[in-house]
Amino acid sequence: METSMYDTLLQLPLFQGLCKDDFTNIIEKVKFHFRNLKGNDIVVKQGDICNQLIFLLEGSLLSQTIDEEHNFWLSETLNMPFVIEPYSLFGMYPCYNATYQVQGEAKLLIIDKPYILSELSNYEIFRLNYLNILSNRVQVANQKVWNTHIGSIKEKLANFVLLRCTRSDGEKKIHIGMEDLANLINETRINVSKLLNELQNKQIIQLKRKEIYIPNMDSFIKELQR
């Protein structure tokens, strides 16, 4: 197995800790699909059946989740290394929760579900990595949900955004009306408007009609936690 390929795959969270011999055995038994995409190519759409693991090896993706019930959507930029929704591969509703679109150019590695079950699951390190990803997501989600409507307006706004993001860093964009946001975090429209304008004056966010652009999630959360 080429060293460059080994080093690339080792960056991926599910493969970390596997030795080169294990990778060689995996390559011999598992069919890897590599895809080079560019422009605004769609990788998968929200609601599509999840029957494979998709790894982002190079480039970046734009994810977009639409909540039609509450009339808003959220998008975020995801950089490599990244695996698309490993938690959606199993369970009662194995469907993608977001649409993923290429930003510029991207290189993907795709492994079909049958190979996950028949081959990769035989490796203890792979199983542990998978369980850790799933457990971490559940634990973090539990903390976020528990604190959704608790605390000051700053804390509630931070929790609202964090709860819906795949990653707690990078840029985000939320398309939502002020009244809808106020209702979702159990605050008054006036208080929400005041806080958002304060954040814009500090150049933490940018406001447009029914849109909140967060250029840097880290700065956004740090400001709200002050």
C-alpha cells in the first residue's frame, strides 16, 4: 500500500490507530470508490437513504439542513478530514439529515455499507473509533438539549446554534426570521433583535433580511459566553 494513501486514510477518524498491515488487508477485501467533484456538485441530499460512508479527503463541503416545520435553514462549511453522518448509517431512520454540496473542488472516498458490516467491523480499532464517534455525538447532543432554554439570552442563542451544527467551528449561515428565532429560544423579539445588532456592531455576525451570517463560530461562541 502506498505511504501517501496510508497517511491520507490515517487522518480519517474511523481509521486512526490501524497499522499499515491492517490497511493492506482492508484494501484487498474492501472496494473503495474515489470521486473527484467540483463546482457545486451535490454529494447527497437531505432525506436520501444513507447506505455508505463518505469521507472527505480533500477540499470542503457546504452542508445545509432545512427545518420546514419551524421555517428556517442552517448551512455550514465543513473541511477535511471529515466523514458525512456516520450516525445515519444505522437505526430506524437511516437517512441523511442535511444536503452536502462541494465547495470548489473535493476528493471523496466512499465505502458501501455491506463492506462496513462484513469486513471493517472485524477490526477492533475501527469498531472502537465508530463507537466513540457515536457516543460523543450522543453525549454532546444531550448536553445541548438539556441547556436549550436555560440561562441568559446569550446562552440560549449559543445553544440554539450549537445544537444544530455538525461542528462547533468554521462559518455558519442561518436563514430565519427574527420572530421565529425569538419563539424558538423562548425570548422576546425585541431582546433578540437587540442582541443580534450588538453582535453585528462588534463584527461577530452579519445581518441581512432573514439571515444571520457567522464568519467564525469560535468568536461567536466566545462572545456569547462572556
